[in-house]
Amino acid sequence: MPTAKIRVKRFNPEKDRKPYWADYEVPYEPFDRVLDALHYIKWNVDGTLAVRRSCAHGICGSDALLINGVNRLACKILVKDIGTTISVEPLRGLPVIKDLVVNMEPFFDKYKQVKPWLINDDPTPEKERPQSPEQRELFDDGTKCILCAACTTSCPVYWTTGEYIGPAAIVNAHRFIFDSRDQGGQERLAILAEKSGAFRCRTVFNCTDACPQGIEVTKRVQEVKRAITVGGI
Ligand code: SF4
Ligand code: F3S
Ligand code: FES
């Protein structure tokens, strides 16, 4: 069986003064993913390795990591596709709790700022709130978001200014701003017009490249900027 060298950036704040690289020689099958390699290390070599994952099938968004310098989901990347030496690091821009596990609270705090839920004060209709396919198409892209944080933590503006709300929050605001059933669009646009909002984006495109769901993140951010500039939706 072939083997790959998996280089893991490890850090235990209870005993390490700074992060360090640990190398592991891991055997792999043709369809093993980076997550399988991390499981191999944790279950067979060193049970103290901390890694977060849940579904293992690209749904929950909990195992976004910096893999060979690019943000990706460990459960969606095959070992054989990215070489025989693979570096794995925690996401940038979020505090490390231990090894590959970061504190997602700052990310979710920014997400919550845009009120990512349906706002509609009309009386609840007896049946559904109708919507045409064309109206749905306007926000469909953002509904695919799994809140993995790969976009926001690949954005250099997010790393350098702790203030920027980040592309994931903007995508999730977009999902409701352009939903014909929602009435909170102007409120969200006002939040995103603030100095921590959408105009912090410098169209670097790292976010679009990082998104495991193929969401056109930069395009969605630009649509929000345009809506703010024209004074609404
Ligand atoms: Fe993850 Fe894509 Fe959602 Fe960003 S937009 S949080 S990269 S799924
Ligand atoms: Fe950052 Fe994406 Fe804009 S990487 S600068 S949010 S295009
Ligand atoms: Fe759920 Fe990878 S473990 S997305």
C-alpha cells in the first residue's frame, strides 16, 4: 500500500509555547480522503490529535482545514490527488482551541449580525408563500452554504482587520435580501453598508476559490454592494 507524509500543525495551549509541525507516515487506499488519513493518525498513532468532523460527506461543514495551503473540506479531498506530502493546518483568522480545532464563535457572531432568518411581519398565510422560479433563482446560490467558514478564513481582509464581517455572512445576508418573501432586506443592507461590511471586500476572489459548494461568493458580495449603492433592492 502506498504511503503519504501527512504534516500536521499541532498546538496544545495547555502545554505548548507555540505551534509545531508533526509528521506522520500514513498508508492510503485510492479512495481515502485527507479526513481518513487524519483518522488513521488519531486512531492508530496518536489519540491526542484534535480534529473536528461530523458527517464525513461534505454536508456539515465542520472539517474545513488549510490543506497544502488552500482551504478545503478534509472529507472531500482524496489523498492521491494532492501529492505524497500533505500539510494540514487549522483555518486562519480564528483562535486555535487545540491542533486542528478552531473556535468558530467569532465566525458565527458575524453570521448572526445579518439576521440570517426570514423576516416577514405579514399574517401567516393559510398555504405557502408563492414564489416564481425566476424569483427563487435570484438567491438560490446562497442556499447551498454549509457555514464551513472556508471563504471567510481565506480572505486576507478578514485576517488583517478583525472588523470585516466576511464573505460567509454576506452570502447568507444575500440569501434573504434577494428573497421575495422576506421584508428585512433594507435592514440587512444598512448593516452591510457599515464600515465592517461589504465594502471592505477588495475582490481578491480567495473566497470563491475556497468554497466547497461552488457558490460564486465574490459575485454575491458584489451584488450586495450594488444593492447598497443604488439604495435598495
Ligand atoms: Fe463555506 Fe461556501 Fe458557505 Fe463560505 S459560502 S461558509 S465557503 S459553504
Ligand atoms: Fe475577501 Fe472574497 Fe472579497 S477573498 S476581499 S471577500 S472577494
Ligand atoms: Fe462534514 Fe466534512 S465532516 S463536511
